[in-house]
Amino acid sequence: MFILTEAVLAVLAILVSVAMLWGKNGEEHNKVSVIIRNSDDSRWAAFRYGLSMAAQDQGVEVFVVNTGEILSAEEEYEALEQEINNGADAVIVQPVPGNRTEELLKRTGKKIPVMLVECPAAKEEEISGNVVVKPDNYALGKALAEELLSDYSGHLEGKTFGIVSEGEISGAVSEREAGLCAVLEEQGASRRWSISVSPVKEEEPVLEKMAKTDFVIALDDYSLVLAGKAAEARNLHGALVYGIGNSMEAVYCLDTGYVRCLVVPDDFNMGYQSLTEAAESLGHIFKKPQSRNVSFTVMRRDTLFTKENQEILFTMSQ
């Protein structure tokens, strides 16, 4: 009886210790920091809303670091280190382009879990061994090209197009461009020019100086809004604008007719899934985060107010 009693007490002591340790971990592992470029920009509205909803569902705290337009690899690493020092248990990062990024993310990954969104690398999943939540960027470009193709019944021989993208965004843009050109050039359209634009030099007229084309195609939200404004000012020599965007400003350009077609990545789900994966990996010892591709939606002016699109617009306006 003595031995049995001691054994039972020992088991109880172990269970209590495990419960206390689990509870302690649950209290400590409750903060996820998010580092994205120009975090207050409206293009991140749906993403931030997704983060917020996931944080409520997971019972964790989420903190979006205030950043500006320009963010170097070193500045991003400094922000990561500061968040770790402030008690972050995991981080969600939009890696900046550059050779130093992989090295610096590896350092952080040795300390706490790191989730990537909109990764700039050609092989996203290989950076620091981290998982990535992002849209299928090649599919985004391809879908946009197919929409343009359908407007012309598959006949684009002799048509020309120009491509505009925000400078130094990522390899994501090159993937979108590859998907776009694979369709358009196969159908006889020819690319006349490709340019990168910078938010820092927004006041400088850029698109109106480019050679005349039939279409101007924007591969990101900033470029799409810029092209839409140029079309409104009649500075595109009659070119029609198609593009990828995820802000209410981009939707306005579509609604007013200055953009013909808008492909919208599901940024709400990108925020929700990245936060969920990070939080669940902290709360479950054997849970490993999974890389995920989020979907996208094609919007046209005449379908802008369908039920599905209204739900997307709601996330953008939060």
C-alpha cells in the first residue's frame, strides 16, 4: 500500500507539473508580431482584418509594427529583434528583396517561429525553412491575361501592351509577369515596355511618357491605382488598363471605368491563415505550420456588387 500510494502521488505530481508548464506556456506564447512594408497603407486593410479575426479566434495578441515605404533587410531584422525583445513568440514577415534577407531570417528563425507572406524569393519555401502564405502569383498573372483575351474573343494579333509594377517589390511580381506573358505573347500580343515605379517619386509623371500601347497592365495595387489615375487624366494615349489590386482605391478605379478588369488576391485569408498557422504552432507541440496558397477573385464593373464581391469589399474597408 505504501509503494502504491507513493506511485499515485508521484503520478499526480507529474500531472500537476505538466499542467502548470502547459499553462505557463499558454500564457507566454500569446503574442504574434507582424512586419510588413508600409503597414498603414490601405492595400493591407483586408490583410489586417484577417489578422484581427484570427487573433480573436485563436485567443492571441497580434501586433502590426508601424513601418514606412522603404524598408531594408537590416531595418527589417532590427524590427524583428526588437519584437523578440518585446516578447513576441512568433512573427509574420513580408521579406524585403535583397541577398541579405535570407541570412537575417535564418537568424530569427533559430529563436522563434517565422511565417512569411508575399515572399520575394524564387523558391519561397526554402528561405530559412519557413512556411509561406501567399497567392499563386503565376496564376494571378495568367488569370488577368485570360480576362483580357476573353474581351477580344481570343484574337490579340498585332496588339501591344506595357507592364507597370512597383519597384523592388519581389519575385512575386516576376511570377505574375511570367504568367501574364505566357498567355498574351502566345496569342500574338507583343510587349512594348516594362517599367517599375516608386511611391517615393509618385509626383513625377511616368506613364504618360511611355510609348503608346493598346493596354497598360499593372501587376500590383500601387501600380494599378497609378495607372487608373493616369487613365482618368487621359495620359495613357487611349490604352485600356487591366491589373491586380487589393485596395478600395483600386476598386474605385474599376467602378469609374478607368480600369477594365481587376484581379483581387484574397488578402483577408492570407492574414487569417498566416496568424492561425503561427498561433496553432505555438499552442500545440506537435503541430507544424503549413504553407498555403490563397485564392483570388476577378472583378468587373458590372459584377462589382455581387454578394461575393460585397464580402471582399467589406474586408477591404475595415
